[in-house]
Amino acid sequence: MSPGSSTPSDLAEAAPVFAALGDRTRLALVDRLSTTGPLSIVRLTTGTAMTRQAITKHLQVLAGAGLVRDVRRGREHLWELDPERLDEARHSLEQISRQWDAALGRLKRFVEEAP
């Protein structure tokens, strides 16, 4: 494999992140946590039609993918974003993008050189 290319294990490690972000509600939760910082379940459900239980289930999926974590501050449980996993996912997408760019470049050269 060429330098900077993704290995199957790299992509397998990123798969849970992309699966978790594939849901509109979970993506909205990540967006909200990234703009507001840590929030409680009560604050995360405010302004939505979702129950605390439903939000908690979505947060557990995000936590399983390593995107968020439950932290205790005093007596309060807050959910916060783990930006490291998002950076890893972004890195995986950049690697895939470079591979596609290289493949398209090879195809272009092949077509242009054809008689």
C-alpha cells in the first residue's frame, strides 16, 4: 500500500464512528455538544420532542463509538464530546479522498494517453 493509505484495520476502526453519525438525531447531538460544550440529559432534551430515555439511548450509541463520554461534575452527570474520535474519522475520510484522487488521476492519464 502507498504511504498515507488506509489499511483495512484503520477503516474498520472508523466504521463505528460513521455508523453512529449516520443517524440524524445522533448527528444533531454531536453538533449540539460541539457548539455548547458538556450538557446534561435535561438540557439535551429541552426543545425536542424526544424523551430522556430516547436521548440516553442515542448517547450510549455515540459513547460506544467513542464520540461522547459521560462525566460527573459534582452531583450532575454531563455528556461531552470527545473530539479525538472525530479527528480520527476526519483523518480516515482524508485518506480515502486521497486514494480516490490518485485513482481518478490514473484514469485521466490513461484516457488521455489512449490512441
